[in-house]
Amino acid sequence: MTTLLTTTPADANEPWDLLHDGSIVRLERDLADTVTVWIECGAPRAHLAEPGTLFKLRLAGCTLFTYTPYDEPTIGDLAAIAASEPDINQGK
């Protein structure tokens, strides 16, 4: 089971900071400007009534989603980003 969080560009850092130490395990572009991110983050989920280990974060107004691994080139392909299961350290 997942819990849905919705964010806009104005408050885009806040959910990432709350989910730090989680890992992105799935990414999907729903619309031209919307990306849905599945984040495995067990510690915060343990405090919720619903069982589960995932959060589902919908990024409205998101036209570009990239990931830059340490000392490597930036990745822009959503499937490739999800396959690498990047850890969330902080929002930027």
C-alpha cells in the first residue's frame, strides 16, 4: 500500500527532505508536466497506520527530472534513474 503526496514547484524540496534516506524505486511520467515517484522509505512509514514501505509522490509542473550520481554524468531517462535506485539525501 502507498500513501499519495502531491506537491507543486513552490514546495518541491519539502517532501524530499522528509523522505531522506529513502530510495527511488520507480518513476513514471503521467503527463507532459507530471512525474510520479515511488520511494521506498521504511522508517517514516513505520509511524503511519497503513502498512507498507513505499510513498508515492506526484510532482505536478515537473518538466525535467534528472539524477546526477557522484562523479558520473547526469541521467535523464526515468527508467534508468529508477533502475539505479538512487538514495535521497536532500532536496534541491
